[in-house]
Amino acid sequence: MKDKPVILAVDDQLQNIELLEAYLVPQGYEIVRASSGEEALLKLVHDQIDLILLDIMMPKMSGLEVLERLRADKTTKAIPVVMVTALKETEDKIRALEAGCDDFISKPVDKIELLARVKSILKISHYLRQLNEKEKFKAVVDKISDGIAICGPDYIIKDSNTAILKYLNITDPANVNLVETLFKDYSVSINKEALMDLTIAHKTFDIVRQDPGTAEPLYLETSLDVIKNSAGELLSIVFILRDVTAARKEELLKQDSLALISHQLSMPLGVISGNISLLLGGSYGPLNEEQKKAIDAVSKQTTLLISMVEKLLGFTIVCSHSSKENL
């Protein structure tokens, strides 16, 4: 970040630039010199300029020509330009305004007028840049598929993008308490107290939206981040919602498949285990020692396999129960 505003002073007369420096440098401004229009355009390539003081009457390339070049280039079109001129004719000022200048200062330059104009224009330019950057940021955020909401300490939405309004069916975010909305209209995988515990700076949970008349619920994986300043004071609470419906449906499908496989394996394993017990008990006739050892080994492996299937079945039941709680 720059410590001082940088002003490009463009004039073919050195004494005029030195006068501008004498007025502006003591006020905390940094001056970059250019003695011609061509040199000014080159300076703009290498230096970051906040304001241009541009003499209108210069040989080869006039101030008006320089101004037209500036406004035609997207990298320089937003830089404020003040025309410094001795001309009084209205026609010249109209031409300068049409070319895109922001203000005029008459020669000989008056110190008080110069400082007032420079301060005012830099302040306006700063606000416009901030607004422009915010609009650019908003335009980018609105294109993101994740829903984003920035809330104050009271959970009232201060800013949001299009996606989160769509996900949560919010038509007007003004004065909306996001937490109250979530627990009123949707299923949330953690309780309200846990969600509002701001001693934990980051947490994730699921929000499930089931609209009447729709077969499939919408699963939203949500992250909450607590933003504080360097003094530890709470500034904002950021919610980011991501549509994970496809992934959650796939998980449920896998769980259902595992449960089905577990049930299908349990039945034949039960039959095998029962028949092994009958064999070892002599129900099918006497067994020699080698046969008993072989069947005993099969029995142990069958018991191990049954235990594994039971654990798998238990796991699918727990997962299924957890998923239903999120609905």
C-alpha cells in the first residue's frame, strides 16, 4: 500500500512543475514529472498514478490529445485528470470536458485553490475506486455456486450472494436473521446452541431443505467462520453453503447397498454355520480326526466371517440412522 498519493505533473515548462511541487510536496503528495505528452504516457506505464495535473497547451501533443489517449485506454481511463490552463474560452473547456477531464485549474496557479481541488478529487476518486472494487467483487461472488452470507454479531445478514438466497428461498435478505431462518424452515444437523457457540471459530454442519411436493431433499454442507479483529472483537460471521445433494445421495445409496449385501451374506453364512455344528456334533455320522480338524478350521473362519458381516451391518445401520437425523 502506498504511503503517499502520487500525482503526475505534466507541463513543458519546468518552472510550472517546480511551482506545483513547492505547493504539493509539503502537503504529503509525491510528484512525478513529465515535460511532454509523450513522456506522460510513458510514465503511466511504469508508475502507479493517483491524479494527473495536465497542462493543456504543449507542443507536439497537446493536453487534450493526451487526455483522449488516457480515456481510450482501459488501464488509465479511471485516473482523474485536472487540466491546468491559462485559457478562458468556454469552447476549450467544453472540449476538455467532452474528452473526459475531471476539473480545471487556471494559471497562474493559486495555492489554496490547487490544494482544495487536489484533495477533493483524490477523495472522490478513492470512494469511486472502493465502490468499483466492491461491485467487481459482488459480480464475481454472485457467479460462485456456493452460497455466501456475511452476518453481523446478531446474525442479521449484512451481505449475501445470489446462490445463498436461492438455496434458502430468501427473496429479500434485508433484516433476515439467518440462524432463526435456518431453525424455523430447515433441518440442521447440529443444535442451535452449538451453532451459536462463537468460542469455536470454525464449524461445519449440514442443512437439509425438503420442499413440499418435491421428492428429493436438498443437502447443503455448511461452514461457519467467526471473524474477529486484532483486539478479539467480533466483526462478522460468515456462512458458506455448498450443494452436496449428489454426494449425499451417493452415500445413502452405498449405505443401502452395503446393508442389502450384509443381509444377503448373513443368510447363507447362517446355513453354513448351522451345518458345521451338525457335522461336528455327529448328526451326519462319525468323523475321523482329519475330518474334524478340517471342519473345525472351516468353522473358525465362518465365525470370523459372520463377525465381519455383523460389524458391517452395524455400521450401515449407524450411518443410516445418522443420515435420517439430518433430514
